[in-house]
Amino acid sequence: MRRVLVTGGGSGIGRAVAHAFADQGDHVTIAGRRLGALKETDGGRGMECRTADVADEASVKALFETPFDIVVANAGMGRAAPVAKTTLEMWNTTLNVTLTGVFLTFREALAGMKEGGRLVAIASVAGLNGAPNTAAYAAAKHGVMGLVKSLALEVAKRGITCNAVCPGWVDTPMADTAVTNVMKRFNVSRDEAEVRVFGDNPSGRIVKPEEVAASVLYLASEQAAMVNGHGLVISGGEA
């Protein structure tokens, strides 16, 4: 039985990833800042719930009292704003959680990870392309991709892989917040806001969290042993 850690496991992508591993019989630990949300994710599956702040070094270290075979660094955050209205606090908080949190998680994971280990970061198409009003988030996700590509080269000879999944818009609370913000900013209906936020996707819909989870399962599998330093785009063709 593989031991799996999923950060940001209280909702959205993290919840779907945790369910996917647990449902195939892995021992799953989920970490996040809200214990209640983690217990909702567990839902009787027998997962271990650990409160942690990925931007805090000591908090992350405490998660790795015993080693994991698979570590999914999913925790992240972002707030929309043009650069001119992005405060230093917004910038630093976004990078601390979304980029430094991945660094700390992977660094501690490597201390006890054995051959065959898997490191998977949840990045974003924003980590491959720019987008207006998301400079801090996009910069953080670009940083995640740089970390993944560099770390992959360091761990390859240890039989460990480091990859990322890069989703487009996913049906999560973050996407709902984006729609709500557009409704308020432009005084439009939810349907119109959804068109403005998601309407450019060639598939005509946003990504399901379960589709991201399936990609994580693949990158954590033996079949992906030679996939390393890769950003797997799950976006329906969204650029």
C-alpha cells in the first residue's frame, strides 16, 4: 500500500485527488488549514487529516514525520487584480502559498522518499502563459513549473520523478469566486459572467476536478516512470 500526501485537500482539486487515491486502496493523508473541510473530504474513507500551513516551514516539516511514496503539492491561492492594484501583501501571500509552499513540501518530501517516489505539483495553464489580472498567480505558477523542471533533473537518478499537472479553469470554489467577482464588477448575470470567464474554452466547458485527479494518478503510476519534468496540460484546448 502506497502512502500518499495531498496538500490543500479540503476542497476542489485536492479533494478529488485524495478521493482518487483512496478509492484505489492507497493510504492517504490530507493536509490543509481547515480541519472541518478535511474531514468532509475524508467522508468515512479512513484518510488521515492533518492541519498544516504550507507557507510555514515548521508546519510542513511536521507533516513528514514518516515518509511518503507520493506527494501531491496542490495547496495554492490567487486573487484577481491588475498589476496596478496588486498590493505587496497580495503579491507576497500568493507567492508564499502557491510557490514557496510547493518548494517546502517537495524539499521535505525528498528527505525520506525512496526509489519509485513521485512528486506531483498542481500548476496551471497560467504557469505556461500570461493572463490579464492574474500577475501574482501566474508568476507563482510559472515558478512552480521552473521548480518542477529543475527538481526533476536532480532526482532522476534516484528513480524519483517530479511532474506537474497544468489545468485550465476547473469547476472548483476558485472558479466560482472568479465568476462572482465578474458579476459584481460588471453587473452581469451569472450566465454572462461564466461566458466571460470560461467562454474561450474550445470544448465549451470547464475541467472537472476528477479529470485533473485522473492525470495525477497517471503521473504517480509505474507507467509514467519515464515521464519527468513534464507539465501535463488538462484544459480542453484552452491556451
